[in-house]
Amino acid sequence: MPNSDLLPSLLSKINENQLALEAAIMELTNWVEQQGGTEIADNVRGALDAIDRNEEFIKITLSVMMAPE
């Protein structure tokens, strides 16, 4: 398998890791908020918004890259 064929799979796995990290960070954020750290929780959620904003583009791009030519 050529190295170029590995790129979509690699990017897909990186994206999966990113989403798992987002979920874990959100759990911690919810806990921080429950402990009274509302401002910190809001800041973290704001930073995580970038993952949500980019998710659809990433999914579409990976689909195109993985489609047979």
C-alpha cells in the first residue's frame, strides 16, 4: 500500500482521537462548573467550539479522500 493511501486512515484516526479528547474535556468542564468554576467552564467550552465548527468539514474531506477514484 502506498504511503498516500495511508493518509486518509491516519487523518481519520487523528479525528477520532480529537473527538474523544473533546468528550473527556467536556466531562471535566461540567465537573469544574459544578464546583463553581463557571467562568472557567465557559472559557473551555468556547475553546472547544472550534472542534464543533470544523467537524463537518473534516468528515466531508475524509469521505472524499477515502472514496475510490
